[in-house]
Amino acid sequence: MGRESVKVAVLGATGAVGREMLRELELGGWRNVRALASARSAGQRLPFAGGELVVEEVRPESFAGVQVALFSAGGDRSKQWAPIAKEQGAVVIDNSSAWRMDPEVPLVVPEVNPDALAAHRGIIANPNCSTIQMVLPLEALRRAVGIERVVVSTYQSASGAGQQGVDELRAGLRALVAGHEVPHRTFARPLAGDCVPHIGSFEASGYTNEELKMVYETRKILSLPALEVSATCVRVPVERVHQEAVTVDLGAAIEAEEARRLFAEMPGLEVLDVPERNVYPMARDAVGRHETYVGRIRRDVTRPATLHFWVVSDNLLKGAAWNAVQIADALYDQGGLREA
Amino acid sequence: MGRESVKVAVLGATGAVGREMLRELELGGWRNVRALASARSAGQRLPFAGGELVVEEVRPESFAGVQVALFSAGGDRSKQWAPIAKEQGAVVIDNSSAWRMDPEVPLVVPEVNPDALAAHRGIIANPNCSTIQMVLPLEALRRAVGIERVVVSTYQSASGAGQQGVDELRAGLRALVAGHEVPHRTFARPLAGDCVPHIGSFEASGYTNEELKMVYETRKILSLPALEVSATCVRVPVERVHQEAVTVDLGAAIEAEEARRLFAEMPGLEVLDVPERNVYPMARDAVGRHETYVGRIRRDVTRPATLHFWVVSDNLLKGAAWNAVQIADALYDQGGLREA
């Protein structure tokens, strides 16, 4: 059975990530796709493979016969619908944080821990966008010399908050240019013309849940439960693509040139690092790309076993839709989907 | 002799920092001020203390009788003119990087190392903007428990590249909103709608000189020559005020609450840290303010002797003009200016 016949459902199809999921499925040759969403979006038409999909309201019977279901509809809806889809024999690939830390749910970045897929019991979690792009270079370093401690500061784009985040940034930039006050609602504070050091919600520790996702998800994906990780997550007035400044204490000293080679050999990762020609990754280079880009690779001024780099990826693609479709691809290739 | 009679010269008076120097001098009650610049700007009129200053072309005789000269005209002009001004008896307070690492030149943040002033031989250096705002909280921690290692990622505004940086960002935002390509010249890559991980020029180590300033200046100001410091300096599409995510390994474990108390007691520093009410420092809070703001104060998830915080300050004021005028004030108060 070719990919074109596999029965796929996308829940949350009208959202920023859902639309990219449809596009990635289309590009990958999947054709038997059903678009699901809440009642509010039912009836909307979405372009797909030269035709259109009519969005259906999600109901228990929506998953009848579905072999793989991609979810991007938030944690609450995932908690509600994943057990139902799974019950009916679909494998759920979920983009919310609802299942990620469940010990029975694999948390997968296919280039990093594909072997984790086999243990799934019907639900596979897609990691957080900011985590996915960071674990690619970390895994390359872990394999070579081991890693001991990670400190990361993020420069995350508005689209991480969905289409409403993009819309609010655009409206904010128009207001800023016109000399008006910048409106805000999706973001806790006005984003246009500023940085907001607050993504998600605050926990008692003073960290946000977004920052703690980077801590706990990184440990789980890399199977390094004691890895020291700390993150500061900051929203920047950029529409799409997340950027991160990463510091890693390694198990052994390596030269920057050796790190560049390790990164270049890592699937999914591309090195853009020719500083003397102003070549380093930026958001505008990564929009619409599957690759994660790494640059500004350098050894610490004083610590030979510490490396710094800058890692950039399209948060809607490798950070969400593309990683989910890669998981579906891997399941398909492994014969891990039930017969239709 | 009151401040109003002290003979002051400002070299680079028409630049973004020079204008702020005039404003700070005005607010501080200095009145006998001469505005100097290159021939190109001579004849320009700048508002000052209810009247106007006519900008004069800098010449050797410009410094005759001058008691204190504030320089913000770039490294080359500083190398050229500081010896001449000093020769004529002025104390030069220089905002460029030209003299900062000279062992005979004190590098001063008045709240941190005022005692260093006494050793000057006619030239005192103002540290780099990104360094100044970071050493305030670092000094508070150093005094209490000692500090061992600092990792910082910066979110630096366009005005760090002067008025031309501000103008380029504004033009870029207008282009972005209109759907046109973003022009660039001052910045190595287009800044509007993106982040540029490149400030200053690249060195063989892969660091930029801006990043290395943060390393070496921090060590000198804190008199900690072996302090481990590493920086990643990133330009963000914000007009004014620099923001920084700082990680510090301390000499001993402290609670976040204790750090908050230490920061609140540090002169020049103000704590804005009530996350549950979305209170943390942002650029818009700091524009036009002398204070440096600190928030997002938290202990590391796993390392009790590691602290993270977010520090925000107006790069044109505490990062440049205000720190320079504070130094002039300190010299005046100590009787450290020659007789007129």
C-alpha cells in the first residue's frame, strides 16, 4: 500500500501548524487525508494536492479507519481525542505538550532517537519546537564526546503562538511604524519593537513552562536523565523561525573545526558558518526549510571543553509539522501502521 | 566652584550618544559646555539649557581651559584627540573602546569600582554598553558570595550602532510592513523582522570584538582577571535599550529571594520581578531611564549555586552618556578636576 492510500487525519487542520502539516503531507505524497477541527472551523476549505479539503468537525467517528492521526489542537483537545483515535486503531502523533513526559509515550526527533518509536502504544509525542532544533546539534556532540551541561537563550518568533501571534505582531509593527501604541492580547506584553522574556506560564521555580520543556524534553530525547539544562525563553519581534544561543559543556575538549564537521555530518543539520563573509544562520534563511541551521560555532575563550553556537530552524516545520510528518514517514517505512 | 562654572567639552556632540551627554549634563546642572565635532557638523545648533550650543570643529585649541572632556567620537578620533586634551589639563572621559584595556586607564562604572578613578592619568574609559549593565548585578553577587563563571546572551538594540542604526531599523520596519525587501548597510544583514548574531567584527577565535569586550572589560572592572566569561552578542529589531540573559555560577548557593534583596540594595539597579503579574524588565520600560532593571531572577533547576536573570538598561544612558556624566560627577565631588 503506497503512502497515497494510507488514511490520515489532521486534527487542528486550520491552525498555523495544521496548515503546514497538510502541506508537508502533500509534498510527501500522502493523499488520503481528512482535515478535522472544532465546530467553529467546520466547512472551511483548505487547498490540498491540487484540490480542496473540506474541514470536518471532529467526532468520535472521524477516526474510523484512520491509520495515522496528526494532532495540533492544543493539550486539552489532545487529552480528549487521542485516546479515542488510538482506541480505533490510529497511531496518534501529537504536537501538544499533553503526552510528552508520559513514560509510556515516546518523544521523538527522527534523526536523534528513531529507536524510541518502536515502544509506542498508540501515541507518539512531537517535542516542543525550541527543543527539537537544539537536540540535533546536541546529539551530534553527545555521540562524539558526550555532553554535560547546556545553557540556552532563545530568540523565538511570534508564530510560536500560532496565527494569532503572527497577526498580533503584524498589527503591532503597523502601529509602531505609524507611531501609535502597540496593541497586545496574545502576548503578555507588547512584542513589536521589544523582546518579551516570557513564553508560556510561570511556575513556582521562576521558570516558565516553556523553559522547563526544554529541560525535561531534552533529557528524555537524549536519554540523559541527569543532563544539566537551563533555558531562558524570549519572544522576539520576528514572524517565523526560532533562533537560539547555546552553550554546551562537553565530555572532552574539541576544536571548533571538529564540531563543524560533526554538525555537517548530522542528518537534518546544515552548517552556515563563514563569519568573515557574514554567513551565519538567520530567520530569513530558514523560513520554509526542513533543515536546522547552525553557525557562530566557537570554542569558549577559556574553557576548551565548552562550545558555543547559534541554531536556527523554522518552528512551524522542523519544530512542528515536518517533524510530525517525519515520524509518520518512519512509521510507514517500518510497517508500523495497521492495515486499512 | 559650582558645576555650572566647570568648563566641559563634548566631542562627538551631534551623535546619538553625544546628544544624550548634553542632555545629562544639562539635567546635572553643568552649564559651561562646549559642543565639538568634525568639520562636517560644525555650525549645527543643539538645544541646551533653554538656549543653543553652536557646534565647533574640534581643533587643538578647543581644549584650552577645558577641565573635563567627554568623548563619544569613535576609537580613531579618541586616539587622536585624547592625548591633546589631556596635555592641556583636561580629564578625558572616553566612550570608545580605544583606551579601555590600557593598564594605565581606569575603566569605571561608578557604582561598582569608584576607587579605580583615583589612579587616572588624564584619561578614564567608559565601558561598553553591554558590559556596564551586566556588571551591576554581577558586582552585587560578587560582594555577597563571589562569582566564578558568567554566560551571557544579549538582545541589543539598533541604537548601539548610533543614529544610523536607528534610521536603518526604522526604514527596515517601514519596508517590512509594506511588504518590500528590507534594505541594509549599517548592519551586516537586514535587521527588521530578524535577529543578527553579529555585532562588531569577527576575530580569529570566532568571537566578535563586541563579545570579547564583554569578557575582558568585565574582568577588569570587577578586578577578577581569571573570571570565566563568555558572551553571544545579538542585534534585535528594537530601537533603544539592551537586554541580556545572564547565567552566573556563584561561589556559594543562594535563594532567588536573597539575590533579589542583593540586587535591590545595589545602587543603580532596580528589581522588576513579579512574574505572576507579567512584571519583568522590557525595553519600553527602560527608555530614557538611568536605572538598570533586573528580573526573571531564578535559581538553576539543578544547580543551587547557579543563578539566572534578565537585565535591561538604556544603552545610550547608563550604557554610555549617563555613566560618563556620573564619572564627571564623581571627579567633581572628589575635587579631581583642575582649577579653571
